[in-house]
Amino acid sequence: MTATSLRAEGVTKAYGATHALRGVDLELRGGEVTALLGENGAGKSTLMKILSGVERPTAGTITLDGEEIVLADTVDAAAHGIAIIHQELNLCPNLTVADNIFLGRERLRWGMVDAEAQRRVAVEFLERLQEPLDPAALAGDLTLGRQQLVEIARALSVDARVLIMDEPTSALSEAEAGVLFTVIRDLTARGVAVVFISHHLEECLEIADHAVVLRDGLVVARRPMAEVDMTWIVTAMVGREEEDLYPERTAVPGEVLLDVRDLVVADPDGTGRAAVKEATLALHEREVVGIFGLMGAGRTELLEALAGRLPAQSGTVELAGRDLAGLTIAERIGEGLVLVPEDRQRDGLVQSLGVGANMALAAVGRFLRGGFVARAAERTATEEGRGRVRLKTASLDAPITSLSGGNQQKVVIGKALLTQPRVLLLDEPSRGIDVGAKADIFALMADLAVRGTGVLFATSEVGEVLHACDRILVMARGRIVADLPPGETTREDILALADGGAQHEGASDER
């Protein structure tokens, strides 16, 4: 039996009349990984914020190695050896990778920041993650996945006794997640207690020693992971089995809505290489098409070029027969083509606006009357959108920051739907959301297709393309290397194409 590292007893957190946590008991042991499971709004993030000093509990105690502690803030928690990787990235985009890793804990020499020492140590932490990032690069210039790795490197640099990982793999490829699991096993071998929160439930089965399930602020189940399977996890969380999370696809595709031919898109990193290479695809009415690819495959760049965010170097994009060349993002939205971006915090939401204002933002032109916004019409539309995406919020006037990750994602999707699209593009629509919210989103996508909309979504989860779409496009190193029917395809087929295509393309580049 390993010694207890951290224990929460009777922890309650109330916000006015709302109780986010109700007498939660949680025990974390050094050398073990505890998977904390639950839907968005179950209380996972609130509990982790309390354990890491971000918030104070309304009631209850926290003990570390048998002694009660009161955490004033995250600096105090770090002093006790408790570190957290937050679900939403918390980097300073105008600082370098090395500066972000040591933010608040700068290495000093003669009273000045020792940038060279920070660079050397940053390289060591990045090498543990097998990521050859330039420590002098600005964090804001990195892709979302690489920003996630910087967050992980920052947490590793604290040398924590308790490490809380809230959705650490949400923007990572399967290969990168595998590297992270190696790091986690190394940490537990050194006696670190790890809390692992992930909506990728298969990851929890692979890496964790114990499972604890929260629902409505209460611990409703706990078991050793050796006694747990996927059915138990999903049923404990939402009362449904995994196969029931995806709707059946029965719609018959119609005419071509989106026709893409030989599209070439430059990588936005400025290196001059192509991120998308001669991509050709067709999306039909009433069709859901999934794009699967590993990190760097070009999925995001392809969708952003279709939406007008990135310029095409060559090739054509037609929507219902109309060439979209030269059209801005707003003009493409007006034509019926809209994108739900991968990073909802940076690209999908305005943090200072409320829920309803965020939802109405892209379609504000619909509500203009004589140069003024008709608030009644806007309110009616956003209330309808709220019901359509099954948004859980006390009020449309609530701050967007008061919502869980899954409900924030529903706001971004609701905003896109208010533009009345003919083609809906979604980049990682289920990133960082629970199985219940994921089921709602894929049910909505299926309903849109039945009504005639063409849906094209990109994902790094194989299960999503196997269960939620009519066709699977596999991308590797910027190219679409396969167009597959889900019913005749296996997980192994898809991964082999994604990885094998990348290896083949790499060999071609070297030649």
C-alpha cells in the first residue's frame, strides 16, 4: 500500500444557492494515477481548482501527508508540491516558450532573468515530451497541440508531488498522447500522485489505477481500474452505453454542395511549405463526412482555407456551383459556408460578452433594423438556438465564462447555426467535452444532415469517424490519402493509412 499523498474530505463548494460540490471525498496516493470522470458540470474542474489553490472550499478539509493544509492560491499550492495543467490553455502568447515554462518562477542571475539558463532547461523538458520545439519561439505562433505540450512542460518543471492533468491530451495526436503516458508512468515510478481527467475514456482505461466518477457534485462511483470497462464508465456517468452515443445514419446524399479541387494551402508558420497539397473532395446535401488525421496532417488548414481564413495558393472551391475565390470569411458565411473553429476560447468566443451575445455575433446582420439591432428578434433567435443545441445555462445573459467546456462549445455551434449554413465545417467539435455533450453535438450534426445541410468535420478520434459519418477522408502530411466507407473500415485501417501515408510522404519529401 502506497502512502496517501493528498486527501479531500467532505469538500463542498457553493456559489450562492448553487452547489458545485456536495461533500466530496477523494484520496490520491503517491505512485498512482486516479482517473476523475464525469460529465461537464459534474464538478471535476471545481474540485481540481480547490486542490490546486485556485478556489477555496465552502466546507471540508484538505490534508497532505496527514496534515491539514489551507491553500491560499496557486503559488501556495506549488510550494506544497501541487501543480495543475488546466483544460483551457493559460499561456501568454507574446512570450517565448521558455518564458512561459518559467513564468512566475524565473531563473535569475545578478537580479536579472537568465534567459540562457531558462532556454537550456526548457529544452530538457521538451525533450522528455519528444517535441523539438524552439524555446525562443513565441507561444502565440504555435499550433494548439504544441501549445498544449508547452503547458505540460511547464507543469513538469515544477517537480510536483501531486500533478493534476485536466484534459492534457485534448489537442494531442495519439502518438503524442503515448509519449505523455510514458512521462506519467515515469512520474508515478518516482512517487508522484497523478489526477487524470480526460473525455477520451479509452485513455483513462489505459493509464489509470483507479476510477472516480462525479455526477451533480457528488461521488457516485469508484473502483480500481482493473474492475472497470467502458460500459461501466459511460453508464456511471450518463446512464447510457457507448454505442448509444452516436445516432444512426440513414439519410441519402443529394447533390454536390461543396466541390474542392486540387487545393493547395501554405502552412501559416511562414516556412513556405504546403500544409495542404492538392486536396480534392466533394460534400453532398444530407451528408456527414469526417476527416481523420494525425497532428500536422493539414486538417485544420484545410477547413480554415475553405472558410476563407487562410488563402489558397491554387485550386478551386465551389459552393453549390459558385466559385468562392476572393470571398472573405463574412462573404462565405453569407453564401452559406461557416466554420466552428478548433480553439473555441481564442477563435470562437468573446470572453467579455454574455452567452446570448456570443451566439448572435456571426448573424448580427439578420437583426439589423435601420442600422440598429432589433433586440426582440435577436432574443427570439438565440432562444431558439439555445433549444436547438440543448444548451444548459441559467440565462442567455449569463457570462460565457460561467459555462462548462461542453456548453461553451454548444454556444459556438449555435452561433454558426444562426447564420443558416448550407455547409457546416467543424474542427475537432468534441475537443475537451464529455460524452453527454458529445452525443448532443453528433445528434445535432445528424439532424442538420437530414434537413439537407452538408456537414464536414475534422477529428483526431478514430471512433468519431467510424460511428458518426457517411464517409471517412484520411489525411496525411497535407494530402487526402483515402476515402472510406465507415461500415467496411476498421480502426487499424484508418490509423495505418494516417501513419503510413505520413511516412510515405516524408520519404517523398526527402527525395
